[in-house]
Amino acid sequence: MVLVVLAVVAPRATPAQVIDDVEILDWDRPEAWAMKYFNSVSILTGLGPPKAREVWSFELGLELNTIPSLSEEQRRIGFGGAKVEDINRLPALVRPRLTVGLPAGLSFDIAWVPPVELRGVISNLLAVALERPVYAGGPWILGLRLYGQIGEVEGDFTCSESEASHPPGSPENIWGCEEPSADELTLNYLGLAFTGGYRLSKTDFHWGLAANYMDMEFQVNALTYGFIDRTLLLADGWTWSINGGASWRLGRRTSLAVEIFYSPLSVVRPPSTSVANDGLLNLRSMLRFEL
């Protein structure tokens, strides 16, 4: 805030001065909460019970995960919870998936969000998983799933196009954005899930309980009040999640799976100093086709 005030009253620097700080965030900071919230949206669940597939069999899938709209209070994350960020961009994450049956009862799962621009956001996220049943008896089946993701999301989050269209210092642009920012969010994770399923008539029920380690970065790239902000925010830590749902056969080779995903996420939002839970609850679905 002091920097903003000085930038307003001081003559504009030529050339622009660069702020090139690195900040390691507490796991409960609003900025860290936002990163783990959107990283949780992309957690690669099985969307079905574990099963031993035929070796070198292939399944194509199209996954859709809803992204709940955040309130103004939830979007107040910049500068430790002082600035409302424009992060309600997309209503859902859509990605194609390929599942391959491997020897020893293993299944390899790969999903990719290609770098296509949607509403000012470009995502390039690659997630993979290995899953294997460890117990099968009657209608019950239990398994283990190891998964991970690497990738980035680019967009004008800290200085949106809407903010930058107004004069710096005006009520619509009090943070002094002079042009849309080119920020980059890195969303990496590694997780292990205990999974299970139960067949009842023509419905396959499934569930999972997972621990997730997240390693995330947010690279700011914004021009504000004549300063180029290149602050790098780092956050890493553990979350846990649960998911459960059902799947149905639509034809000989086609099936549909639906599930609910929940992950509790801790946050401290000023002026409060106590930790609160503001978790992700979303709906996920996938249409599968066996080749």
C-alpha cells in the first residue's frame, strides 16, 4: 500500500522500475488459498471404480469439472486479502482423457487441458495416473491410485483488461493498472488415493480418499503506477480430498460417470486472524468410449 501511495505522488519513473521480489506464502494466506482452490479443481480422480482392464485396451473420455463462482469476499486475495481479483473466468474445466490397460492389473490414465485461450485464460495442464485393484470380492472392489500434474495457467488476473481500461487511480482502477497483466500460475501436484467400488444391479458406485501434495507458483507480471511488478509468490503444502459417485452403461462401449468432489481448504482472511475452512465442492462427469 505504501508503494502505491508513493507511486501516485512521485513523478513517473523512466524507464519503469521493476519489483522483483520472491515471497514464500503461509499455507493459509488468501493467495495460497486461491492457488490450492484452482489446483484442486484439476485433481485427477478416477471417475469410476478401480478395475483390471484388458492389457493394451484403450478408453477415450471427455471430462467436465464444474468451477464454482467465487463471491467478492473469496476473490479478495491480492496483497494478503486487500485486492479483489478477477478470477471468475470459466464455469468448468474440460479435458480429454485416455486410459490404457497395462500388465499386472495396472491402468494408465492421462488427461490434458490444451493451451486454448478462453476468456483471457490459457491453460496447459498435463495430468497422469496409475491405478490398480488390490482386492476384489463379490460386488466389492478396492484399489490404489497414484497421480500427478504439471502445468501452467496464464491470464490477466492481477490487472484485468476491464481494470486497465480505466485511468490509474480512478475508483474503477485504484491499484493503478496501466495495461492488462500477463500473470502465470503454476499448478503442480502429486497425490495418492485409496479407491473403491460396489456394483448394484446396473450401477457401479465408486469413491476415493486422497492425500495431495501441491507445489505452486504465481508469477506476477503487471505494470502499475509506472512500476513493473514481477513478484513471485510460492506456496506448497498438503490437502486431502474425498470423492464419490456412480457410473452407468449407455451402450456396449459407452458409459457415463458422475461424482461429487470435496476438499477442505484452510484460509485466514483479514481482518480475522483465525483459520477458517473454505473448501472446494464441485460436480464432475465423464463420458467414456471403449475402443
